[in-house]
Amino acid sequence: MFAVLFEQTADGQRYIDWLLSGLGWTLALAFFGWWIAFALGIVVGIGRTVQNRAVAALARLYVEIFRNIPVLVQMFLWYFVLPEILPTTLGNAIKQIPPPWGSFFPALICLGLYTAARIAEQVRAGIEALPRGQAEAASALGLGGYLTYRHIIVPQALRLIVPSLTSEVMGIYKNTSVALTIGLMELTAQARQISEATFQTFTAFGAATLIYLALALIAYQGMALIDRAVRIPGTTRTEDDIAPNLAEEVQQAGSLPAGMEIAK
């Protein structure tokens, strides 16, 4: 079924080379977009929980704007609208960026800011899940607000939200496919190009689907390893913790009848 991918194209390459090229752009876009989103999401998430109302309001405004506007609309705004509203010299300079960078950078900014809004809410939830005693104890030790967040609050909150961040990691890989609408030849765009060149639509998009599935599974396993490495002891019960406890409970339950007979 996938034999067509190994056929030679008009430019001397193979169709599978097109897919691998698209995979490279997908990975680059997702990787750099994730780190932009992660860094900005932490800052905005902290801003959602600070005492300063102006900062909290600005952080909430950012989240509401970027989280509630569809990512496709944001992609068009960054690519088509931004150069038109900037000063003419700067706008023309952006338009003259050679491909594929002229499409890559707007897509990178779009995915980074969109995903940052989602991560910010995860960070806020993680901070609010911590007991208030953590901040009170830090204050009693003489730590200021910055040091409390840096050394006490944020590290614990990030360890709590690793499972929920897994969906965001997998989501940014899938959202890279939206970049085809502004001309970036990422994985989905290359699959469509193969479909148009060979009329093998099922083969082209089937191969792309398998690659996306493999990326999602790798991301899931990677985040699971990180979760196990940084998990706060006592927050969840692992199988290794449950097994000894279960054996103890069974042993105690088995000893009850004997104890009752002695009591008689």
C-alpha cells in the first residue's frame, strides 16, 4: 500500500523524502513553539495568582483572548494582518522574508502564544491546588513574593501539573498542521502534495496519520517518564505502593477470625 512513497518524483527525490521534510518542519515548529509556550505560560500563570489586581487582570485578559480565538484565525492574523498594520517599512520587511521562513515565524509565534494561554491555566490550577500553608511558611521564614514563587510555589505546582501538560505537548504537534494554510510545507501539507501528485489519497494521509500517532505516543511516554521522575511523594499511589498495602490488609483480614475466637 505504501509502495508509492518510494517511487521517484519529478525532481529526483522520493515521495517519502517529502514526508520526512514535512516531519522536520513539524518537529521544529512544535519544539520551539513548546518552549516559547512553556516559558510564557509559567509567567502568565503566575500572574493569574498574584495579589496585584492589575497584573492578574492583564494575565486573565491574555488568557481569554488567545485561548478563545480559534488557532486558525490567529494564524491568519499573524501572517496576513500583522504586516498590514505595522509601519510600512517594517511590514514590507516582514513580507520579504524568503520562504519557508516567511511562513515559519508567524506559525511559531501563533502556536507559542496560543499554547501559552492554555499552559497558563494549567499553572494557575497547579498553584491554587497547593495548600496555603506553603506560602505562609515561606513568609514566616522571611521569603518575599518573588523568592516564594521561585523556590516554593512554582516548582511544586509544575510537578503537580505534569500529567495535564501531556495533552498540551501532544496538542501542539497536532496544531502544527494548521500552518499549511499559510504555506508552510509541514507534514500535512506534504501529505496533501503527495495526494495531488499520485492520486493516492489514502496512502498519503495514512502515512501522515501513522507519523502523527507515533509522535503522540512518544510524547506520552516521555511525559510519563518525567511524571514518574518528578512526582511529589504521597500525591498518588503507585502500583508498587499499593501491592504491599494490599498484602498487609489481606493478612490482617485473615487474622480477624482467630482473634475473635480467642476473645470468645
